[in-house]
Amino acid sequence: MRILLIGFLMLTLSSCVDIFDEIILHPDGSGTYKYTVNMSASKVKINSILALDSVDGKRVPKLPEIKEKIELYRSKLEEKEGISNVKVEANYDDFIFKISCNFDNVADLQNGIREIVKEESKDKNDPAFDENWLSWDGKILTRITPNFQSFIHKLKAEDQEKLKEGKYISVSRFDKPVSKCDNGQAQISPTKTAVLIKSSTYSVGTNPSVLKNTITISN
């Protein structure tokens, strides 16, 4: 997931990656977004990579640079309109990274992330920047994963296999019960107030549509 704030770690340190994203949405469109990257299963490999100057001719960033980059993303997100309470938890022993924020409405969340990714992107004209990744009309939430050009085909076969071992879990939570959703892989919780989709990190990276979902809330 290149659009997310610490996704650059996946690009640099190809390994087994578990990702958890969660959106908590209230009827007025405000809410909380949480995103976790867990690479603890590959911490030995990551530490060995960090000890190198380069891999396959590409420079490996040092740990202080990674810390600086994460802080840069945090501060940039906090400056965006409609975004508040941005928090980052970074565990550099087990390589687990968590970021969360509150938003006034889903448009502010989308625009804030879009602006940051566009600032960091080499291709400012990528059509994915014109997509609506989130929409909410008070009753229906639509979520998609932007289809940026995949980096996965550039990875070694062994690294692609590692990504296949990783899990991607996406959760949407609401104050009112869910009446239906259109993704056949989605699971509605027993309380009817949450929807979960589980896939592999590899599948999401190669076919973002596996997370596409339209969720309708009961009146």
C-alpha cells in the first residue's frame, strides 16, 4: 500500500508484512483512522538489510533516516485541514508501526493523505490521484484501494513469497448496524456494527480491488 503513511518501509524492506487498517465512522462523517504495519516476523532480515549500504544497487536508508521520515509524515498529516490528534507509535526492536488520527469528515482524511502522497510521489500525474478512495453520504460508505502502479513485480521471487505470507486486515466500524455490503469476502460482525475483509499483503498489492467494498448502514 504505497498511499499509506509508512508504506515506504514495505518498499525498502521487502519481507513478511502484516497490515491492519481500521476506520471508525460516525453518522456525521467524522471518525478515527488507524493503520498498523507489523514486520516483526522478519526483524532478523530487516536488521541484516539495515546493516548494508545497498541492496541490488539501491541504497538502504539508515535507521535515523527512517525515523525522520516517519516523523515528517506525522507532522505533515497533522497540518492538514480537518485532521487532528495524529499519533505514531514506532517499535524499532520488533518493527511494528502504528499511526492514528481523527478526522472531521472522510473527504478531509482522503485529501490529507492524497496531498502527502502526491508531494512524495515522482509521478504527480498518476491517474490514481484523481480517484475517490472514500465516500460517505450518511448511510453508505464506499472504500477502494488506489491502483497505483504495483512495485511487487519488481521484487525477487523470494520476496514476493514473503509478502504472500503476510496478512492484510481491513475493518470498518459504525455506530449503527450494517444492513449489507457488496464485497463477497466481507464479514459482518455479530453486533452488526463492523465489517472485516481479510486478504494477503501480496493480493492487495497486486489486485487492490480485493478490498473494494460498499457498506450500507441501517436507518
